[in-house]
Amino acid sequence: MIAYGKQQINQADIDAVVDTLRSDWLTQGPLVERFEQAICDYTRSAHTVAVNSATSALHLACLALGLGKGDRLWTSPNTFVASANCARYCGAEVDFVDIDPHTYNMSTQALAQKLHIAEQQGKLPKIVVPVHFAGHSCDMQAIHALSQQYGFAIIEDASHAIGARYRDEPIGNCRYSDITVFSFHPVKIITTGEGGAATTNDPRLAEHMQRLRSHGITRDEALFAGPGDGDWSYQQIELGFNYRITDIQCALGLSQLKRLDEFVSRRQALAASYDQLLATLPITPPVHADDCYPSWHLYVITVQQGMAQRKRVFDAMRCAGIGVNVHYIPVHTQPYYRRLGFQPNDCPQAMSYYQSCITLPLHPGIDNRQQHDIVNTLQQALQ
Ligand SMILES: *Cc1c(COP(=O)(O)O)cnc(C)c1O
């Protein structure tokens, strides 16, 4: 089976991990800070907090921004469930902003309309989470302008988008957001096995996420409630978690980061070649705005005859050993969210996209011959 996404592990990655296993620190050692500094350098953000998953990073980001009971978080329905669940962990309400039918990202127009109505009802969100679907940046300048007008915070879910750029700057520099979150799961652009990170330019948000990553414990006496008992003292000043990433994972992450640009340019080349090979087929290829340089986490096409055709094509390709996939089942249609009262038609664009989308395999390990096989199989399946 040709997988839709897959990690690239080379000897340097293996050596880096093995060296760490032989070192004094398996966790809470020097490689965590080195990995965080390397992400700061790459994304040109002031602070990075590395954690054990993007899901944890989203949770910490929400807590650091003060999300709690009675608050609202809005995100896109065309995402992995984690982009919405982070609000539920904090006891907050979730709502979904429908997608743009061309980019499949959160529609800025739909967001503006929804904000206008929410303001009249006194139900504005505290946080909006735009998701850079497939590694294509959202319209961050416009979303940022709306945040100024309506007073919400922004967490960019850039789980698909490390190595991507927006207006000639790296995603993760937080020029238009409070916090950006990355995932290092093996299907994403670079991997640490499991892992994630939050970047920010606000030192208070960074410090708070660091503390919450490790139980809410501090060794900073300035934050102590009363004097410490001695040099051994630490205090738990709030309720935190164990969301730490290990030095073993960071060794892999540091090694992978060196090849990030190479991975993205290979993905870019494969996407360009898909564009050409598919040009005469009756499908709609992915499009992106001129001001974004995508990381091409996913290459998603839509078929023109809807659900039944999508199922036929999907089954035929899986039968032929091609690991096509579907991204995403709209989050608001998941049974958990249905029980909270959401209806499929709450986001009609996300529904209509979902019924016809297919993700073709795309990762740096795919060669030109495999890509031709994928396209030939697709062509037959469409007939
Ligand atoms: C993968 C993914 C996540 C969750 O990442 P983990 O590191 O697996 O927790 C969150 N949001 C999006 C959009 C993702 O694709």
C-alpha cells in the first residue's frame, strides 16, 4: 500500500536518537531547549514550548489565553477533532465557522458574518483557531483585523504547516496570532514520533505554557506563595499536567528540522507534478492563494459527481494498493458534537466538500513512477 503520508527516517536521525539513549538525559535534559531554540530560529518566533503532542499544545494554548467555562472557541469544521476538543477540555463551548469552497480553509467572509451576529447576541468567541488546512495558510491578515475589531485571541493550528510561508514569512512567527501550534506526528511534515510545539512572542504566555506542561510547578521564588523551605523547594501554584516531550524525541526533531526545507520542496515538486498529470481529468485540484507558500501536507482533489462517485474511486484505489484517504469528516458531524446539538447543515460548504474529497498519497518518499501509477489508477477509477 502506498501510504497517504509517511515519515522519512535516515541514518542521521537514528544516530541522533541512539546518542541520546547513551547520554545522561532521556527527558528534561538539554535537547528540549535546543529543539525549542531551533524552532524559534526557523519560525522567527521569540518563544517555543515543546510538548508531547499538538493536542497538548492546543490545550495549553487555550489555558494560557484564559479559556474557561462560559467562554467560546470557534474553529473550522474541516480539521482533525483536536482543534475543537481543546476548548472542551477547558469547559468552554465550541462553534464552527464554515469553510471557503475553494481553499477549504475557514472562510473569512463566513467568520465576519458570524462575528457580526454574535456581537448582537453578546456571544462573541474568546479564541478563534484558524487551521492551515493541508499546509495552505489561512487569510491571516484578515482574521487578525477581525480579532482587533471584535477582541478575540488567535491560535493558529499549524499542525500541517511547519515549513509553510505566508506573505514571505514563516508560519509560526505569530505576526497575526497569539500562539501557533505544530504537530510532529509521523504523517506530518517532520516527526518526533509523537510531539508538538507552541510558538509565541509573548513571554508571559510562554512561561505559563511551560509551567502547565509540568504540573503547574515552579521553582521561581518570585511566584511562591510565601517563602520556600530551602534550596529543594518547588511549589505547585496551579493545576498542570505532564505534557513533557522527551530528549529522545527532541533529538529526532532536531535532526528532522535540518531536512525540513528539503521535505517541503520535494512535496512542492510532487504537488506541481500532480497538477500537471491531473490537468485533463474530471476532478478539481487544490488551489491556494498567491500570498501563501504551502508545505503540502496533503494533496486533496474533489470529484465532480459527489458521494457515490467518491466512494467508488476511493474503494477502487484502495483495492489497487493506493492509500487514498479522506480529510476531514466535518468535526461537527461526529457523534460527540451531534450530542452537543450540532446539525450537519450547520456548515453546508464543509459538508459538500466532504462528500467529494479524496486525499492522494503525498510524502517525500513517493517517486515519479509511483506517482504515475497513482494517476493512472485514478484515471481508470473515474471512468
Ligand atoms: C494532527 C493534527 C492535530 C493533532 O496533532 P497530534 O500531534 O497528533 O496531537 C491537531 N490538528 C490538526 C489540524 C492535525 O492535523
